[in-house]
Amino acid sequence: MIREIDLPVDHSALSVLEDWFTALFADAGWSSPGRVRTRIELATHEICVNVVDHSGLTRCDRLHVRGAVDDHGVTVHVSDGGAVPDRTRMAVEPVPGVPQEGGYGLMIVRKLVDDFEHTREGTVNTWRLHVHRPPAGGGR
Amino acid sequence: MTPTSLSVTRPAPGLAVVEVAGRFDAPAALELRRAIDTFAVGGVDTAVVDLTEATFVDSAGLAAVVHAHRVCESVGGTAVVCEPRSADARRVFELTMLDRVLRMVTVRGAGDAA
């Protein structure tokens, strides 16, 4: 099952992802995704926040979200036509437990998903996130 | 879509209580930061950030809570965070280990198990 949505590059537009994920899992017949849903939803939200904050795009631009659910889990691709991400910044994470006023987004993403990668093709960034489907009766 | 509400009250001199319910994401975080930035000039040294009814907390919300912590500490006070009832909303504090450095308390309501 695949579902796609285009969103304005704007913080206020991202809350629609809540209902979008509800529909994605419902379409796939996954009635109680539990933690899998909350993990992929927050991780996707954080990637979109990262695009809004750092891509150089404006609310007139769009980012594309594609979600796919199968027997292995859920995979989301977030694509944008913004600037090449600063890999130096991406590599620096806050020290866990030390309060600072930013930089938590990618740290949270890495802790929530099972696979995470960024690719750049031409002028398009694509962020791929995957959360495995837990065995029956399992989950994390 | 879960709506957000944010309210600020000043129940006593030097004390401010900010309640955030629903989604605590970038738009709400910006509102919280604006409120907090008035605290120092308003004589507030103790802030209670009540997230009991927050159902979703992202990195922007987290950063705004850290901002409250820093502003209060800078004037010799403290910020207390009422942790979200929602386990999902609490999770970002645990993932970043900020639950170990922020002063977090659990507020139990009448409907909660003892």
C-alpha cells in the first residue's frame, strides 16, 4: 500500500501528517500499528522540519512524502528540491542529557527508525526512513 | 488533526505556569518562547511548563522547554516540567536524555491509576 502527499515547506502544514499516517495504515489494513506508527510519524515529521528549517525553500515550495506499508514494515521517502544538506551539521549531534536549544531533530530520527539514509540525485534530496514490522506480539 | 492550545497564567509573584495541550510542535514552541522571553523582564524566576495534556512533542517543543530552563536558571530560578501523560509524547525526553537533567514531575489526575 502506497500513499503520497505534497506539502508546503512550512511548519504549520506538517500537522496534516497525523491524519495522513492514520490513512496510510488504515489503507494497508494494519489496524493497530502502535509504536511503529508513532516512531515513523515523529521521524518523518522531524525530517520535514529539517527541510523547512535548512533547505532554503519557502512556503511557496513543496516537499513530497511517500509512504509504503508492506509485510516488512513501513518505509517513508521525503523529497525536496532544496539545498544540499550540510553534512558537517548532520554529523554533529547534541550530547545526550546536555541541554541545548537545537539540533535534536536528526538525533531523534536516528533513534526512532531502523534504517535512515539521505541521497542527492541532481537537485533533489531524498530522505529514506524505515521501521521494521515487529513480530506478532512484539514491538519496541 | 489534534488541535493545540497554550495558556499562560501568573498565579503568584515570580511564578508563571504555561500549559500546552495537544500538539507541541514548532508553531506552539514559538509561542512558548515568546511567553518565556517576557518572564525575565516580568520578574518571573520560576516557570512551570505543564505538558500533561500534550499528545505530541517534537524537537522544536523540546528546544523551547530547554529555553525555559535556561532563562529561569539565568535569573537564579528554576523551570519545572510536568511530563506528558502520553507515553509517545514523553518519549522525546527519554530519547534525548533530557528527562535526566530537566526537573520533571508527574501530575496525576483523578482518572489516573494510583
